Amino acid sequence: MADTSNTQTQGASRFGRYVIYTLLGLVCLYYLLPLFIMVSTSLKTLDDIRSGNLIALPNEVTFEPWKEAWGSACIGVRCEGMSVYFWNSFRFVVPAVLISTLVGAFNGYVLTMWRFKGSDIFFSALMIGCFIPFQVVLLPMARTLGELGISNSIAGLIFVHVVYGVAFTTLFFRNYYVTIPDELVKAAKIDGAGFLRIFWRIILPISTPIIVVSIIWQFTQIWNDFLFGVVFSSGDRQPVTVALNNLVNTSTGVIGYNVDMAAAIIAALPTLFVYIVAGKYFVRGLTAGSVKG
């Protein structure tokens, strides 16, 4: 009887796993279908798109839409290569991510390990920044950029995204650092380590999980941003998201769906790459600071 019961239990468990895996597979297919359609459409000719099924494979694979998308992003009446704006995004995204991550790490260290009078108020004020909509800061930020002389420049976009992103990175690092035992810092102080030495030699080396979280979060948010890019830049200084919008909305005559799809994939490739390569570290980093002790 016991063997029969165990066999039935194992069979039910195995059936349950099959059901779960089947459902997960269907969900994955559902979410991956738009990506498949984008890739498939970007490899088709216009005639193939008109005559074929939306989810059908291309009858004739062509990379001309990719070449055209990479080389024909329109800004106003001028059409230039989308590659210009693609590299523009890298020029301000990478410095903005690194600076905001470093400042957030330093803020989290100060607010956690070196408490001072008014630190809770300062932290609360920073947290308000996480809930301020982009539109609220447009006018004051434009005035600030003008006063600093960095409006309509890559440096201006770096400044904007660092200021807006510091609130988020500070929250990430502060929540992670509260899990670090206070005795670690106290022991370093007893050994004669100072404020900056403790930060560089002790705190930062054990912050790898949350650094990865901050980099992925900031890279995704800044790369995908459209509003700041279209407001605070113009011409050949605009990011790839603005170039993509201009390319799609300035189409004349026959709409080149294959070119639009190729351009959209090009614009999304960096964030897709980041999540594919470092996605598991993002989840680990988020959960690393979730439990005290």
C-alpha cells in the first residue's frame, strides 16, 4: 500500500510539474512573439510584408532594412545615420551611470555608517526625488543648464540624468548597507582607518551585488529615456530614442515597416544585452539587501 501511495504521489507531482512547465512555456512564447515579429519583419522586403502573414518567416531574407535604419535617421529636414545618435547615447549614458552609481554608493555609506544630525531628514528629502515626475523638473532643469552653460550638450544630458538618478541609487545602496554589521566599521575605526579609507577599502569591495543592480537600473532608465533627450538636446546631439521617433514619424509615402522594426531593435539592443548578460545578478542584488543580518 505504501509503495502504491508513493507511486501515485510521485505521478501527481510529475504531472503538476508538466502543467507548470507547459504554462510557463506558453507565457514565454506569448511575451517573445512581439520580438519574433519585429526580427522577422526587419528581415523582409516590403513586398513580402504586404503579401505575407505577420508571423510568417521571410520568403527572402534581406538586411537592407537594417542598413537603411542604421543610416537614415531624420532630424528635422536632415537625414543622417542612426549610428550617430546611437553613439550619442553611449557618450552620456556610460558617464551618467558611473557617476550616479558612485554618488549613490557614497550617499548610502554616509547615511548608514556615519549618522549625523538631520540625516533622516536628508534621506527623506532624497527619497522624494524618486516620486517626482519627469515633467515637473523640465523648466527648472532647463534654467539650471542654461546658467551652467551646458544646455543642448552631452554634458547637460549627463548632468540631468545624474541628478535625477541619485535618489534611486542612494536608496539602493542605503538599503543594502543596513545589512552590513556596524562592528565592521567600528573595527576599521579602531585600526585607524578614516572616513574615505573605510569607504574605498572595505565598503565598496563588498558592494558588488548592489553595484550591479544600480548599473543595470540606471543604464536601462537612461538609455530608454525619451523626454529628457528631446527637451534638453537637439540636432546631432540627440539620443537614439529621439532618432528612432523621428525616423518613424517622418516616413513619407510608403511606410517602411521593415526599416522601422530594424531601427527599434537597434535602439533596444544594448538594454537587451545588459539584461541577458547580467539579469540574474540584478535579481540577486535586489534580494541581497532585503533581510537584516
